[in-house]
Amino acid sequence: MRTSVTLDEDVYSFVSAYAHAKGMTLGAAISELVRRAEQAPESEPPSGRIKLNEHGYYVIAGTSDPLTTEMVKELSEDEVV
């Protein structure tokens, strides 16, 4: 289905990095992430490990290490339990 949506800038940046890391289109990435969120247990709190720094880059909280596309790909391959 073709549609237009307006995304917050931080959401667009994350989904764009996710799509690039997995070699998929932006629409496919959004669909996959929504499906994964839909299947996640509601009692599961967000990890809070990924933060947006003052320069607009995603980093691993507490380390200031940049979040790379390789990390996104590796994490996205983990199964959602």
C-alpha cells in the first residue's frame, strides 16, 4: 500500500539507518519495525541503551560510542522473544 507519513526527525534517522544496514527500503524497514513492536511483550520496558547525543548522532548510553549501521544490523538479527 502506498501512503505518505510525516516522521519525527529522530525516528526518520533511526529507520533510515536501520534500512541502510539491512539493505531494504525505508517502507520495508518501517513495516518490519512496527511488526516487531507489535509482537513485543507489553511488559517489556524499553532498553534505554540507545540515546541521541547533542550532535544528533545515536550513541550507546553510558559509553558515547557511536551506533553504527553494522550494530543496527547485528541487533536487528536478534530474535524478539
